[in-house]
Amino acid sequence: MAPEQLDATFMALADPTRRAILARLATGEASVRELTEPFAMSQPAISKHLKVLERAGLVSRGRDAQRRPRRLEARPLAEANEWLERYRQFWEGQFQRLDALLEEMKVAEKKPGRRRR
Amino acid sequence: MASSGTLKVTTPTDREIAMTRVFDAPRRLVFEAYTRPELLKRWLGVHAGWSLAVCEIDLRVGGAYRYVWRGPDGAEMGMGGVYREIVRNERIVATEKFDQSWYPGEAVGTVVLLEQGGRTTLTMTVRYQSKEVRDMVLKTPMASGVEAGFNKLAELLPTMAQEIK
């Protein structure tokens, strides 16, 4: 995944309204009007958030010309998640090495006359 | 996973990222594993053909540390900083900067060790100065930094992933 795409994804997700919109779209496509309903916000304000999400490739528009329903695009999220998981796994790998080292240190400490320092 | 907890990643503030992990050992051992070069070389950054080739530590406030990793095909990555605070077995605060960093300023890392019933909860928090840090992190997982969106994504994705399926 290109860093620019990841930037755009994280930027888009940094806002609670946009996350709520995505969560709503995860249950199925919806028109701008339907998306506006649960929020104490004007339709233009919601449209602005949708534009950010669209630019980030997280949301696309459906075919119905009248309703122009918005749809969740799962792929960028899945890719961002993959990166996040790699990052976590890297550190988990590091800490598993540390686990093994600590076990050795505990054993070494218990042996009489073999204390370090 | 009997002996240890899973790694948790959180963002306490906009500029920070924190990792929390439980180790089945008293904290003085964890402190040693974090501050003695011969022990650090056993685990830190050791993966996929990389080793911690240089590890110099002057463990006192104002003292410097320097790490250099060597990887496959002669690749090298270095970082270092200065200790700002040291409470033996409990807490280390140090600046950190990578040699090949494109970003202005340095980050500040804080390691806190809490012991309970012979087990240690380690929290490693890194506070960054700039947005560009994230771009660097994308290129090397060794640098632990991202912005607030990162953790929010972590919270959001498990639920969303289920919903998407």
C-alpha cells in the first residue's frame, strides 16, 4: 500500500463523525439524507465528511442516479489493517525474544554462586 | 502465551503512541534486559537477518546511548539519544533519533515498569514532534510512531471487519 493511501486512510479515520459514517455504511449502502439522520449535523456538513472519505477511497457512490447511495469500500481499510497487524507482529516478535531471555535470566539467578554482577 | 500477555497499542495523546505488554519476570530483570548491551543484543531489533551490532549505553542522566543494526546485504540502521531520567528498575526516559530520519526534532521515549506478583507490566510510550514521523514509520517498523488515527483505527477495525464480512 502506498504511504499516501495510508495517510489518507488514517486522516479520514481521525474524525469521530467519519468513523460513525463508516460504521453505518458497514451495515449497507445509504443515501446522504439517510446518513445525515442520526447526526446533529446539516446535510452539507455530512457531505463534506463524505468527500473526505471518498477522496481517501473509503467510500464510493452507487449506481442509482437519484439516491446516489454511498457505499463502503472495504479494501483500503483491510490494507491499513494489514499494515497495522504487521507493525504489531513485529513488536510482538521482539517481546517474545525478550520473554525467552527473561526466562534464561530467571534460571541463571536461581543457580547458587552464579549470580551476575 | 501462558507466560505473557498480548501486546496492546494505544494512543494516550495526539502525539504519543504507547505499547503495553506483561512479562512473567520481576521488573529488575526487565530493566536489565533493557539497559545492558549484552542483553539488549539478544532481542532488540533482532529479526529477519538483522542484528544489533553496536550497542553503547552510558546509563546516567545526560548520558548517551547508541544502537546500530546490521541487516542483509550490508544494510545498516542507527539510532541514539540521551537519557533524561533514570529510576532504577522503574522508569527510563530518553530522547531518540534515527540516523536516517527525514523529520525535524527528536522523539522522547518513556519506559515504565510496574511489578505485581512477580510479573512486570511494561509500558513504552513514545512522544513525537511532527507528522512526518509517521511516514518514516511506514518505511521501518522499528520506529514506533503514528498519529492518533492509528489507534482509532485499531479500535474500529475489529468491529468493522466483522461487519464487512
